[in-house]
Amino acid sequence: MRRGSVFRRCTKKDCRTRVDAGVRRCPGCGADGFTWWYIVDLAGPGESRRQRKAGGFPTKAAAVDAVTRLQAASADGTYVEPSRVTLGEYLRQWWEAGSWRGNTRRDYRVAIERHIGPRLGRIALQALTKPQVKALYQHLLSEGKIVHSGRGGEPVSGEPLSKKSVQNVHICLRAALNDAVEDGLLRSNPAVGAFSYSKTKDRQEMLTWSVEELQAFLAFTAGDREHILYRTALATGMRRGELLGLRRRDLDLLTGRLRVRQQWTRNGDGGLRFLPLKTGIRAWRNVDLDELTVGALEVHLQAQEFERRSWGSAYRTDLDLVFAQTDGRPNDPDVVRRRFERRARDAGILPIRFHDLRHTHATLLLEAGQSIKYVAERLGDREDTVLETYGHVTSRMRSSGVAQVARFLNGPPQVVRDPPVTPRAESGGLGSD
């Protein structure tokens, strides 16, 4: 058993004299206020001394109970060294040391700086409780969306944050505190179980275009520079970053195929970079193209050659991008998104996000009866992800299903044939006398 003792001490700040039990006034200063303290050595056999001291207990029994719990925690390996580091300080150090890339690094920084830090950052890491974490999430759900910055650059909130966004904050905080537990800074993670989110139940319905809307949009944007970008997105289901990172050497128009190998997207520091695909090498894929899209790409590349000659040596031939600015530099993903959303509104059809072009591609393939496996291969996703995320049951699919059931039930009547008659055994055959 690790050594420990409890004692009584005067509460006067400039005195702190140890006082025997039963003494009513401090012999040092005459004060009559006392609390109980403990001092315990947590060193194991052969270890150097590790004394810990704490006080403020109202009774001797409370101090003894604290010593007992401390010794038990030290014995079973759950003891955590006291620390005054705040949650905000820990999260900053944790983020800086993290090895995440791309959107994950950016999203974690936003979660820490914009949502967690302002409300919980000053709380000591070891004092953080589950009710405090839950209160943060409730605040974010009610008014956590940053509307604008107030005076002095202070964030001003007001609108609700979506459950998916709060889930992202929760994932960040839970991961950080899991590491704190693993590093011996916390005994348990107060974020575990503090938020519940069902991806299927809570996800907003994804918007997709019908074939008619898709064709109307392509016809409306036929004269736009970005028309071929939109067409390729709809023809392949590629992500925006994958499209903007597509290189000319990734195209094989003779066989009608392109290779998806990289993406142009924002890094954790907010800058734009060429990065590996979202799910790594697993997302590498070859995507077959239809003849009209191949023809449109050939026309686009010819126009791009004219731009190359016009810009001369200033053209960024080293990047080799298919969908670039007129001087060969990469497009800004946010500019592409805003321009697409504006053109979709101008076309007078259902306004959707750029990423919904990917959903549209997958949904139309599923409606056409293509297998989950085939759609997953085109999208560079797992089959279960496609089934959960992209397998939308649209009105057309439901109507088709009902029509099939009707055909099953109301089809042409079947000819019911009498069962074959087994001839009786002739006299003298088997079983005869």
C-alpha cells in the first residue's frame, strides 16, 4: 500500500498551521477555521518519491476517502497527474501536432477556433465535464452558425448549425480527448456519448436532377466556357476537386477513358494544393466516357491549344490541366461552385450544389438498373457507401417499382395444368401376388 496521511490545517491564508484534532482555535493565529488535508506518496517499489498533496476537505473522512481513491487509481494505472493546461491550449497543441491533410485539417481548425475554443477554451482540460460538452452542442444546434464578425473581430452567432456540422465538431473534440486519455492527461473522455447523430436519419434529402433537367441545363450552358466541365461531371460522377486536378495525360480519348489520380482542393491551412484523392489509392479509377463527351473534350482541348499559343511561355504547361483558366492556372474551387450555382438558377431548373452533380450521376445509373458494384467503381467509393449515400429512392424509381409489382399481380393469367397422372401398376407387376 502506498504511504499516506491526513491532517488538519488552519484556513487562514498567511498561517496554514497544522492543528491537532479537537483544538478549537489555531495556536498560530487564533483563527477558528480548519480543513482537512492529505499527503500521499505514490511511488511504487524501487521508484523515487512522488508526493501529492491536496486539501480543503470538510471532514477527516472525506480526506481519507480521497486518499483511498487516489491510491487505488495509482495502483490500477488510471491515475492522472494534475495539470492546469486549459482545453484551448491542449487543442491548439493537438492540432499543430496532427498529421491530417486537406479538408480534415481545415475542418478541425475551424471546429477548434470557431466553435469549441470560444465557449470551452478557458476551462482546465481536467475539469471539463460531459454536461459542459453537451451544453456546447446544444448551443451550436440553436445558434452556433457564424453570421458575421462583430467589433474587434469577435464572432457573432445567431442561426442554428446543422446536425451534420455539430457532428463534425463532436468528432474533432472526441478525437482530441481520446488522445488526451491515451497520453495520460485524462482518466476518461467527457465527449464520449455526448452527441448522437444518425447519418441516415438526420441527413437532409439530397437533390438530384432528372434527365430532363440535366439536358435543359446542358443546353442552357452550351456556350459557356465551363460547359465541358459540367458535362464531364455529369458523365463521370467525379468530385469537383478531381475534375479540377484532371490532367491531359490522364485522358485516353482514343479508347474513351480517363484516369482519376489527384485532386485540386484546399489544404488544412486554407491554401489550394494538389493532393491525393479523398480515400487514397482506393479511389484511383479508370472511368469510361460516352462518345459525345469524348467529342466535346476533343473540341475543348483544341480550344485550349489556341490559348496555349496565345499565352506563349506564360502558359502553365507544367500543370497540364484539362479544366484550367485561360493561362493554364488551376481554377479556384469556390469560384467554380458559385458560378455553377448561379447558372443553375439562371436556367430556371431545380437549384442544386455542384457536388449534387455526382449524386445525379449515381442516381440516374441506379434508376437505369446498373449494379451497386458498377456505380461504386465509377465513383471510387465502397459499395456500402454507394448503397447508403447515393441509392436515392426517387419518385421515378418508386413508380417503376409499383409498376413492376402491378405486372407481377395483374399479368396475363397462367395456364394451370392438371398434375400428371401416375398410371396404376398392371396386374402381375410389382407388388402383385
